[in-house]
Amino acid sequence: MSEEPMSSAAGAVLAIEDLRTHFHTRDGVVKAVDGVDLEVSAGTTLCVVGESGCGKSMMARSVLGLIEPPGRVQSGAIWWQPDRGREGTNLATLDPHGERLRRVRGAEIGMVFQEPIAALSPMYTVGAQLVEAIRLHTDLSMGEAKDRAIAELTRVGIPRPEKRFDAYPFQLSGGMCQRVMIAIALCCDPALLIADEPTTALDVTTQARILDLLGELQEQTGMAVMFITHDMGVVAEIADEVAVMYLGRIVERACVDDIFASPAHPYTQALLESIPSIDGHRKSRLAAIEGLVPHPSDRPAGCPFHPRCRAALPGLCDVEMPDRHQLGPDRLAACHLYAPSVRENGPLATGRAEPVEAVSPTRPGSAVPRKKPGSVPGQAPGPRETTTADVDSDVRADADVEPLLTVRDVRVHFPVKHGLLRRAAWEVKAVAGVSLEIMPGETLGLVGESGCGKSTLGRAIVRALEPTEGAIWYRDGETGPVDLARLRGRELQPYRGKVRMIFQDPFGSLNPRKTLLQIIGEPLRRLPDGVRPDSSLPDRVAEMLRAVGLRPEYMWRYPHAFSGGERQRINIARALITQPRLVIADEAVSALDVSIRAQILNLLGDLQAEMDLTYLFISHDLSVVQHVCDRVAVMHLGSIVEQAGTDRLFAEPRHPYTAALLSAVPVPDPRRRGGDGRIRLDGELPDSSDPPAGCGFHVRCPYRREERCMSEVPSLVSASGDHGVACHHADELDLQRPSSAEPRARVSTGRDDGLVPSAER
Amino acid sequence: MTQPHLARHSASPWRLVWWRFRRHRLAMAGAVVLAVAYLVALFAEFVAPYSTEHQQVDHGGAPPQTVKVVDTSSGGWDWGLYVNGYTDHVDEETLEITYEVDHEQRIPLRFFAEGEPYKLFGLFETDRHLIGPADPDGPPVFFLGATVNGYDLFSRIVHGSRVSLTIGLVGVAASFLIGVVLGGISGYFGGWVDTAIQRLIEFFMSIPTLPLWLGLAAAVPTDWGPMQRYFTITVILSVIAWTDLARVVRGRFMALREEDFVTATALDGVGRPRLIFAHMLPSFTSHLIASATLAIPAMILAETALSFLGLGLRAPAVSWGTLLEEAQNFATLEAAPWLLLPGAAVVVIVLSFNFVGDGLRDAADPYKS
């Protein structure tokens, strides 16, 4: 298959040749990995990217012999040569349970998994687990191993390692556990570290610090790193080499700059385009990749990507598997577009995927989508194409319009029961006094790390739980203002249909025992002025299914027949069938792959325009928030610390926490990698059952000054216009976004210039 | 992760459970055995050659007879079901009767044989039995031997299956009802209701089971008829057995309460009773059925144990437990080891229930693969 010579394997510690890992199931052979060639060289980081289901993890597990029956490595070689002077070993031929491979695992190749807390045993202290790993592969005594373990914990940046040595995994935060996992993986100085989505489950601030740590450790030890991720931002941050994987095959390999500057394979291009870039243009449609990753057992004939590919050549791509074509030194792409015969005949005009040199090298990711807004069939470019300035003026000009929802000093406290009599011993103040206004027709973003109380606030607004204090005024013009916080039981019924919620988990939020008709139709049957069961219920459901891009005949099916993205469409249909005014989208796209996420974001945008919806968009993903929201509120420890129009907030954060959050977001542009002016937060989000006195952020704040921060709680003060910030020193701080000169010039157009003098600086 | 195949798309959850259950071979075998056993219990009078009262005193302790299909003793091939008769010897000193198979004597059998008249389901008067001696007035047959008192063991096991197989069902149904209601209330409402019910469960669980049974069973008046006794024993058994089920239900409810789809349904304006019974309960009924299936064998064993100890049902009621009671005596056992055969029936049924329960448990959640 690989007719061209592989790139020089001189420095490679790991060389995978034509690896095939197949699962022999009852329903046939599933080719999870189907012909992968890769090398990882000492001292470099290879990022393997692709959507879920593309076989990235299976490839990594094959290297370590961790494939469980019915799967097995069918063919291919995995050459492992950590020591230049010694002969390499073919790991694929070793007994998966044998002595040799066990020594390779752990001692020579370390592995870090996605769920740090699940990967550590809750029954042993982290120290005991670390000592065990050390003693398995060395001859150290118990005492020596303990000293070594503490040294390792220090190395991965765990404060007070002597104390943490005796902690159990559940006593540590996710970030700390991931550090422990890294310490275990690195305790025997492996020549290669395989990291399988190690930061996906972590907050963006924690992710940034884990990525920094991996970079530092790599510099110290000179190890090779194979980093598996689906996040292009992370790739840009840490990769040297990139391998893009689709359905068990590597479709493109290049160095990181080439991948981002001139992606060659249509899949790589599409992946990059579907990211809402943090500096990208707001509210434009994202270029979503059509369809889904098919299951490996239904692999399409020919090029596996052709059904989703914009540049597919009929008669060629759906018939013949493309060869790998060398596009330059260390650059490969498996696509017919680069076959000499195709290039000569020049059918490239049909597709957008053009050869390397033709792709705009300036702004990868965000430059392309506007060219082809309607890449999802059946979804015409909607009226979302308004420019930034228009949106801002819309919102601000209607200053006399009454807000749809006014949240006044809402608190949600959860009692923590303790002791024999289950008395409330103390309270977790999940939401500690939040005030917000949501204007009709706008999208308000609510961001913050996990545990900051943003979801709790959302649930209090839809009254899935009862606020402890405060008022939630709802007015929609039909009735006078109503305080939703005071309504009980049946009194809430009229508002259940007007304020709806879209949930995060596309799997847990749909009852598996009900058909779509029952799920989507339920609110209509239950809520006042909904339809009666006998009348047009199926018609209304069919109409709604069509609106969210599903086929009406699906209403007789059960949720198990649908993929994550389709389930999220069902969730949206259920939320919108009552014709609501306000929709709370609680991390509605966080569980989805990038391409699916783009489809859902586009759908939400279209429906907002069509149905005149107002969104409260809760998310931890700042690039998504920046893409869809008109205004953003930043939450930390149950309070809002900053609130402003999206462009203002992203260009000119005034609270140190906002600035830190923004600088932690990996930018999908490798040229902007590096530490110029980045803010890294110390420590984790404080425990909300025992919040620090004064400003909740002062324990982590790099700008903390005097007594005042530690004693006095800052209140949200509107500085200029609608830009509110809760910081004692907001006026004195200079929180320029690092290296944001280029985007700022672009974003602060129109009337922003007049309002924000600092933009001209 | 797996892309469902087309037939799966519109399959209902119960169909998915069935598809998975069908793949569990042992469970399917168990299900077949149980189906046969319950059919036998239903048509006990018809299946058994004799009624429970039919006594052949002169054949007390007769050994099992082998059913033969073809007779080659006379040189030719003489087709037809038959058993050989016995010749008995009475030991002059010990008065012990020993039986020997008499190869000369042939007792022909036939299907739908004429026998004692009975009323099937109390409705249809008939005297036909599935199998029996062709000549109703001829010598009796004992497929599984006779008891010491001269009852046909096969007929008694068949008749006894009625009590033994149904007491499990009735008992589990009763404990199921208590368990689901109390567990559901406990799990959904939580708070002090939960605390109270949990303490109650703990109290019941702390009572040593066997002494409680013994005490309660001993308290049943001796002059009560078999039906009353049967009913009382069932109640006693289910009073003990509901606690486990209640805990399972409570745990499920607690886990489900946190699920997004439950919150979503509440936000759809669904009231509490409908939320509990139409949305939450169906998502674990299959689990409940599985755990109920696994609870039935315990009931059967409990009845057998009680009756064996003479505290459950008593003669003249016939159950596998009362039949085993006769096997208590070591000397009788030595002379007539086939008296343990009701125990074999218990083992087969209990194993079958366990297999079916296992299969159901594995299939109960069709969304995990």
C-alpha cells in the first residue's frame, strides 16, 4: 500500500507500519485500525487528531498490547527502539501478557488516560499507587521508592507532595489526579509517553497548566509524546507533528505549521473550518462537516471520507481507496486530489479542496467558512449573517425594551447533611447572589469553570430546583411580570412551556423507553394550551422534527437508534415544541464532536431567527460562547465577576479571572503558541462550601494587592456602558489580551472604537 | 457507539430485551423447563396417573419401574409401552418386604388411559390420564417408585408441583408489591420518609429468618385447612422477602432522580405520580422482573425447608417439602432412596429459575452493549 518511502525513521523511537487492529464481533469484522503508518521521534510531540470513532485510542492501545478480545492486532509491525544502539523490538509480535511487553508498558512507554479520577484506584492512596509503579520496574527499596515518589510528585507540580502522598484520589481535584497520572506514567523515565485525551475532561485553566507541564517535562527528559486529541486548539498548542486520522486510517501527516497553514486533505480542512475560533467572526455560520463518522463496520467503499467530502470525485473516490501521496518532505495525504493523474486533468474546480499552495495561508479556520455558508444541505444561509456591529447596535439601541428575564440576587444553597440525625451541618453556596438581565432576542453567554455554579443558576431559572433566595422576574408582554422564584407546583405550569432547557448529555436526557413522539410530544400534552392527545400531536411533532433536521417518520423510533448529534437535535425539538420565549442551553454542545458541534450551533442559530428565541447559553467553552453570544457573563464561585458585550469582553477583559480564562484557551494557530503574557492561575476553584473571605478570586489572583481583596467582597460595578466588573482594582489593572493585536484590530470595528479608547492603543 | 442496525431502529425496548435474552442459551433452556413444569402443575390431575388419595398399601416402598418400549423376551419384537410387574417377598423375621422385578409380568401402558375420575379445573368431569396402565383394574404402576405408605411418588410430585411452584410466584408477587411501593416512596421522596422506611427494612433484615419462620409457622392453628395454611405460609415468606426488593427499587429511584431525562420530564410539566409510574418505573421494570425471578427460587426453597421441618404445609396437603419430609428417616431412605426425587425436582426448578433470572438480568438493560 505504501509505495513511497516512509520519511526517515532515523530518530524514531516508535515506528508503526501498516497496523491493523480488527474486532471480530457477532455482526462481522470491525476494522478499528486499518493500515496506520506512523513514527514518533525522540523529543517531539506527535498529535493524533480526528473525531471520536476514528480509531485513535485503539491505535494507541494496540501499541501497548492492551486490545481485549474479540479484538486483536491483525497485521502490521510496531517497531519499538528506545535506544539507538540496540536493536528494535516488534511489539506486535510479543505476547500481550508476557514479561517483555509488561516491561515496555510503564517502564519504557508511559500512558495517561482521559478520566484521571477513574484511572486511579480509589482504594489506595496516590502515593501507594506511585510507589507500586516505581517498584514494579526498579529495584528500589520501599523507603527509596517513597523518596522517589515524592520527587516525582514535586516534578509534576503538586504542591506539598509529602502531604498529598497520603491522599486518596477522590480527595484531589481532576487536575491534581491528572498530575498524579502523569507522575506515574513518567516515574520510570519512559522514552515515549502516550497521552489519550488527557485534558478533555478538565477545565480550560487546568488544561492549560497540564499542557504546560507536559511541555516542560518533555524538555527536561527528551521523551517522545504521542498525544491523542480531538481539539485543534490543543494541537496548535503542543504538536510538532500532526497525524489526522479518519476511520482507522491516517489521512494526512504533516508538521503542525503546515497543517494549520495549508491543510491538504479535505477532512483536515473541514475539521479546521468547523472550529469556532476564539478570534473568528461572530455569528457567522460554521462550516460543519456533513453527516457523521460512520461505524467502522459500515465503512464506505473507496475513500472512507468520500460521503462527507466536498471535493469527492464521482467514479473515483467512491470506488478506489486513495494512495498516500508525498506532498513534500515529511508530508503525506491520502487523497485522490493529489494523484498525478487527477492533478493533470484538473477536475479540482469542482471542489473547494485545492492543493496545498492555493489555500489561504493567513487565517486558517475562520477565513474559509463564510465563503460557503450553506454547506449543510437544506439549511440556507439564514439571517444570522448580520455583522458584529449590527448585533451590538440592536441590543443597545433598544435600551428601553424591558428585559425578558430579570434575575435579582438569586442564591441557591445546598445543605450538606451530616451526622446521625442528618442535620444540615453547613451549606454549599452554589449560587451566591447573582443578578442578570436577559433581553428579548439576545443570546447571553454564561461561562466559568466547572463547579462555579453556572448550571445551578440555569436550573434555578427553569425551576428544576428552587432558589433559596432572590427573585426571577419573567415578562413577555402578554402578562405582567411574574416572579418565577415564588411560584410553586401547578402555578409554574403556564411558564414551563415558555422557559425551556436543552441538556448537555445527549444520552442521559432522553428516556430510552419512549419513542420520539412520546418524548417530544409530552410537553404539549401536559402543558396548558398544548394540544389534546387526540388532535394534531403527531403533526406538530413531525413539523418540529423537520425543523431540527430529522425525518418526521423517525417519531416512531426509540432514542437508541440515534447518534449523539441526532439526540441533541431531539433534545432541541423537545425544548422548542412549546414555542418558548427563553431557552437555557446548558452545555448543549459540549459533549459533541467538533463537526457535529458546528451543525448543532448552526441549527440553534437558525432556530433563534426563525422562532424569535432568547438564549441563555451556558458553556465552559469560550470559543463557542464567543461565536454565538451577544453578551457574556463570567461566573466564578457562585457570583458574576464580569459582564459585557461579547466583543468588549473578549477584547478587553477587565477582571483578572476573565483574562486568565481567555488566555488559557488554546488558539488554533501554532504561530501564536508560546507564553507571551499568558496568565496561569494558581490552585483550583475554591470549595464553595467554604468560600474565601473577601473577593472569591483573591486566593488565585495574580494581581491580589492589599487587605481589601481579602476582606471586602467586590460588587459588580458598571464601568463604561454595559460593561460590569466585580474587582476592586479593575480600573488600575492592565489586562491586555496577550498577542491579540491582530484580532482586536478586526473585532473592534464600527462603534466600538468610539466607546473603547484603549482599542486604539 | 455502535451504529444500530436497521431492525433495531424502531424496535421497542422489550423487543431488544427479548433479542438479548434469546441469545442466552442456558436461560432459554431454563425457560423451556419452567414452561413445561408450569404446564404440568396446571394439568396435574391429567398428567398424574393417580390422585393424591390413591393408596396401594400392599405396594408400600415399591421401587421405580422402568418404562420399556419394546419387548424382546419372547424372541420377537413386540412393540408397545409397558412396565414389568413385581414379585414381593416378606422376610419372615424382620417383616421387611423386598421387591424384585418380575420379567415375566408385563403391565401394558397407554396414553389417555382410563383411571380415577376427576374434574379438570373443577369443570370438566373426566377419567382420562395422560399415561397409565391400560387396564384400570390391573396392577398399579410406579414410574418413580412408591412411598412407604404405598402412594405413587410420580403422581405426588406432579400434584405437589402445584403448591411448590405457585407459592414462589404468589409470595414474590406479594413481596414485590410491598417492595416496589415502599422502595419507590423511599427512593423518590427521600428525607424522613426514606429514613423511616430504611429503619423498618433494617429491622426486618435483622430478624433471624429461620426462628421467625418457625415461630410464625408454629403459631398457625393446627386445625386450619390446607388452603389457609398455604396462604399463611405465603404471607410469612413474603413479609421477610420484600426488604431486598425495596432496597433495589430505592437505589434505582435515587439514581434515576438525578438523570437528566427525569428533570426534563418534570420540566415538561408532568405531575409527580405520572413521572414516577409512567417515566421512571418503566425504565427499570426489566431489572425488577429479573430480581423477582431470582427471588422465586428462594421462596421455593423456603417452603420446602419449612415443610420438611414439619412447620409448613402438612399432610394431607402435598408439596415437594411434605414429600421430602418422608425422607427424613435414614432407615427409610436406605430402603427407598427414590424418596429423595422430590428434592431433584426442587433442584431442577430452582436452577431453571436462576438461569432465567441471570439471562433476564443480562438482557434487562438493552442499552448497554
